[in-house]
Amino acid sequence: MFLDEAKINIKPGDGGSGSASFFVLKDRKKKIACGGNGGRGGAVIFRASSNVSTLYNFKNKVHYKAINGENGASNKKAGRNGEDLIIQVPIGTIIKNANKEMLADLEEEGAEFIAAKGGIGGRGNASFVSQRLKFPSFAEKGEKTEEQWIELELRLLADVALVGYPNAGKSTLISKISNARPRIADYPFTTLIPNLGVVSSGDTNYVVADIPGIIKGAHAGVGLGDKFLRHIMRAILNVFVLDIEYAVLNNTDVSKNFLELRQELKLFDKELYEKNYIVAVNKIDVISDRSALIKIEKKLKKHTDKDIIFISAFTGENIDIFIKTLTKKVAEEKKKIHESVMDKEKEDAAAKAVYTLEEDEYSIDNIEVKNVNGEYVVKNKRLERIISMTNLENEEALIYLRNKLKKMGIGDKLKKMGINEGSTIIIGELVFELIE
């Protein structure tokens, strides 16, 4: 089955905890800290693969969890790192967070996105040995990670998109010009899922997408139109397929249908609307009086200066002209894209020549403080990580934490933010008074 949307829950692995252990030299009766560090938790990584064509695998499995890092052990044995979780998705998958903000666009084979890093491992007590602290009796806990919801959206990779009303003959057209073999029948909404076909013309190959028919209000989701339209977002050229048979039988103007299709694209996405296009007026085999085509062409030219080609996908009339025109336009658009990419690479190269100083190891940026019933709740990822990995029940660990926060200048920074001495400060699970 074809599935182009999925919502899954991911959780990276927790970091392993460090070990607080000692070994004693029998002859000297001296204990030495020998606790090893915990291993890093596994990350959650999305990887684009041609071996996957839809998001159907995510229909029945929703929760994905990477492996935790192992705890450290005595004799300075470090815990093993947790294995990364690689989630394969189709090429062309867009990854969004729970707020529907785009995080990554995996449009190439092998492209990867680290959606969530694993928790860092806690340090064992051997890592805290110093001149001032010779026999540390504490170790760090492994960093705990949080689960999160991720939305996956598949957008097909195609160079050309066929856009038209239901039963306009798009499926017949793609079967004529490419290797695609879609389901074809003489009634609306035959195409229920997008079809892809490869067109070979001379030395040129390109991909054409036939999406289900668009109807009025598609941009707002009528007839699932918004879900279909997103599949042509990557196309570099659109082909508006107009049904002349429908216009004749219903005494309507083909140019009106053209304008309605253009309007749906404009309302859905301005960038999609502004893409280059050509017009294919289909089913001319039903028109006995060919002079009528001249009148139709004049009407269409009032609304567009693009190429207009009259075809019959059923009989193959003018299909060769259509392919020739289509191939030429695709080549022109690809050339523009190539030139644009080259210009961007030059800009990126120039940007790389700018050097910046590394931030001081103990600088803390983006501290947020919120007054909650007279107590000040401090939000900062780095500080919260330090607190969460500290064994707050160990007095020696608390002394080490106090000295570290002081060295980082956290108290002075909070005072500069207007917090008075004696105020209650909350960082994660740590509650303390701000004093000199």
C-alpha cells in the first residue's frame, strides 16, 4: 500500500551511569578511585533509501527507541556505547517536529538526519581525581533523554508534474510517454495514488508524476487535494492537462478550467504557482471540426504566453511534438538550477572564509528565568544536563556541583539579571538559595 504520511514517537538511548568504585593496595592499604565512565546512548537517525518506497512500514509500528549506553564498571572499565537506531525512509521524505516545523528534507540516496542524539555517559569517580579531591566517592548519572513525536511526509521526486481535473487523461498520457503503467478507466478519480514514469528522449531521461485529479477547493483539502498537491512541490516543470471533450460536452470554456487549476496552485503554494509550465489540451480526437482548436488556442493565449500543444493521448496524435517540447523545457529548467547551485556554492565558499572565536568553555548563553510564586525557575539545557547527571543525595557530589556552578559564574549572571540574594533558585531538581 502507498502511504505518504506518518507520525511516530522516537526516543534516543539514555547515557550509562559512571561507576563509583575503589580498589585497595594491600601492601599500602590505600584506596584508589577506579570507577569507569558510562557509555553514550544511541542516537535516532533517519536515512533515505531507495529500498523503501512508501511510509507504510510506520502504519503498525509507532514507537522507536535506541539502545541505552551501558554503565561504567570498576577498574576504569567504560560502559559500551548504545547502538544508533537507523530508521530507513523513502527518498524525498520531509521530517517535521510536533509543531510541524521542517527539520530535514532527505532528497538524496543515503542522506541522513540525526533526529535525536543519545544521552552522554556519566563520568566515573576516577575522572574526578585531582590534587584537591583525591578520593572522590561519587560518580555522574547518565544523561536521561526525552521521547518526542516526529511527523514524516513523503514528497515524490519528479521533474515534471501532470496537473489536471479528474478524467482529463493524465494517466493515459503518462502511459504513452513513459514506462509507467497506471490503472486507466473512463471515469473520474481512477488515479488514487501518484504514479511515476521515466521519459527517455534521445540522451535525456527525466521523471514525470501523474497525481490524482485536482478539483475546485483542492488547496484547502477538498478531495484530499492538498495531500496530492504536495507531491508536485519538487517538480521543476508543470504540465496543465486540459480535457477538451469535457468542455465540449458541458458547453464550458477550456480556458476557464485552466484558470481554475492555476488558482488552486496559487492558493496552495506561491512557489509552486510560479514554476514554469506548458499546456496540453487533450482528447482532440473527439473534435471533428479542427478549426475549433484555433479559437480555443486564441482564448488560452489571452491568459498565458507558455507553449500550448493540442494532443490525443488515446490515439497518440502530436505526442511526439509534446515530448520534444517537454524535453526541451526540462533541459532549460535543469540548466537554470545547475547555474543557481554553482552560484550558491561560490557564496558558501566565501562564507567559509569567515573565522569566529570559540566560545569560552564555561560561558552560558540563552538562560531564561521565570518567576513562579516568588521562586525563580532557571531554564538552560546545559545547566539542566549538569544537574540531572549529579547525584544530589551525595554530599561530596553537591560540593563539587556548587564549586562548578560558581566557577561558571552562574550566581553573578543571575544577579545581573535582577535576582536578589536570598532568592530561591530552581534548576531542574536542584533547589538552592542565591547567596554570596
